Amino acid sequence: MTRRDAAMFPPDVPFVEWSPEDGDRDEFFMRRALVEAALAAEEGEVPIGAVLVCGNRIVASDHNRRERACDPTAHAEMLVLRSASNFFPSWRIEDSELFATLEPCAMCAGALAQSRVNRVVYGTRDPKGGAVVSLYSLLDDPRLNWRCETVEGILRDECANQLRQFFQARRKRADLS
């Protein structure tokens, strides 16, 4: 951890930190995003989770809360960016990475570019709303003044299955009504 990191993280805030003993770094953080997605499903929300990482530490984690908050912007990625902004001295959340279980939508991808996140890692594509590769390529659009490195497919099957199971259960409940 650099001197800047030590100053950024208050000592009384518990952080989840990756170390080489934890295995693959991207999988470690994606598993944390999957935990958040499971919490969303328990709350009746679409199971999408996200974590924001600085160095090897999670500085923010959350899941979708659109239904509960009655807020169309309460996507996991947006909530994580809002929470993480408490640790950064400006609106720029540089030197950070976002891990999300589903490909970010246009709103979230735009917010990630605007906040200067360096790297975005996601589990599975969103063919109906994805703005990283599926419908748009916002995070590497050369017309923007900031581009994020993107990594797709970390724990793809687990992320896709979590969503699939949620929607199958929802359809089954609807059929029983």
C-alpha cells in the first residue's frame, strides 16, 4: 500500500483486501460482487452486484436497489461510485477498478468514464442494455476524453446463472398467480 493509499483509508473502516494467497485477483473481487448480487436477489431486486477496488482493497460495495429506493438510478455501479467518492479528494475516482456481475448500462458506463475509473471488469454481457460491448462501446469510444480498460467474462457462468435463476423464479411465481 502506498503512502497515498494509507492516507485515503481511515483506520476504523473495515476493508476486504486481496492477497496472493487468495488466488486469482479478478475472480476474488468478482466473487465479492456475486455476494452483493445475492443480497439484491434476497431483497427482490435484480441480482447485480458491484465492488470498487483501489489497490487491492474494496473501498465500496453494493447491489441494485432500484425497487427498494424507488430510484431508477440506484444501479449497483452508481451506488458504488457514490459511496467510493467519500474516499477520494475530488470527483475523480482514479487508480480504481470496478467489478460488476453484469455489463454496465449506458448510464453506468457514462458515470464510470466521467469518474475516471481506470478498469472495468464484468462477468456477463447484457444484450438488452449493455454499453461496454453489447449495444454500445462507451468505455473505449475515442471521442471521449477518458477511456477505461475493460475485461469481460470473469466468472461468466456464475454471473449469468444467478440472473437466469432469479428471472426463472420470478416467472414461475407469476405463472402461479
